[in-house]
Amino acid sequence: MNKAFTKEDDGSTTPQRLDDLPISAHPNHVTPEGLAQLHAREAALEAEISRLRAAPDDPETSYPLAVAERDLRYVIARLGTAILIEPPSGEYPSVQFGAAVDVLDEDGTPATYIIVGEDEADPKQGLIAAPSPLARALLEAEQGDVVEWPRPSGMIELEVTAIRKRG
């Protein structure tokens, strides 16, 4: 078989550069906690890159290094566009970015959501990205309001029972 059609290593291993991760078109609003997470992630990635570069020349580190470098480029871009939104000094009069929102669904099941930036979002922890349909439904609602949350399975009504500072 012709060597051109085999996947043999020809000895010319060049470092990989992975394509950049997509950056959201939405404004990069961040909470103080979200900004701290981005800075911590930047430091961790820089340490990981230093560790991988210091390792003996090993083809096994090429891909993890490329991933860490790509991720660092993403974090640096997000830090460069971060718009810090400080929580208000008083109470929230309505649902705003950074607020914790207690709701009851149509069955009376309670839930708490915190409206955060995209990089901080973790729906399993109740951290909801501001551009998400749930956050858009809740934003500007006041205590006692009933909002409609459009979901693929159908519209759900949520009653806002409390709006408070995160914590």
C-alpha cells in the first residue's frame, strides 16, 4: 500500500492548534461570583499549560495541551468582554440579573433560580443563563407575578414567590 494512504507517523509532529470555541453574541454580563470563576479558570489553565509544556516531549501531551490553550483563549476573550453587574445595595424590586428567584410551578412545586452569566450557568444547580428562555420569562417580574415559561413540552406557568439576593 502506498504510504500516502497510511496513518504512519512521519516524524514531523507539529503542535496542534484547535479551533477557537464559539463566543456568544449576547452581552457578557457576569456576577461577581462568575467573574471570580473566570479568573480562577484562567489561573488553572495557565498552570496546566505550564505543566504540559514542562513535560518531556511526549506526543500524548500534544492534544491536552492544545485543548488547554484553546480553553485559555476562550477564557481570556470572555474576561476581555466581561461586564460586571454588581448586586443592588438594597432589595430587588423585580427579578434582575444576579437575583435569586423563588417560584412555584402549576403543581405547587417550589424551585429557586439564580439569573447569571452564560459562563456561570449550571441548570442542575439552579444557575440560569440570562439569555435562556426561563431567565427571559422571569426577568422584570415582581413578587406575586405569574410568568409563562415556554418549553419544548409546552408552556408552564410559574408564580414568583420571592426575589432576594443570592446567598
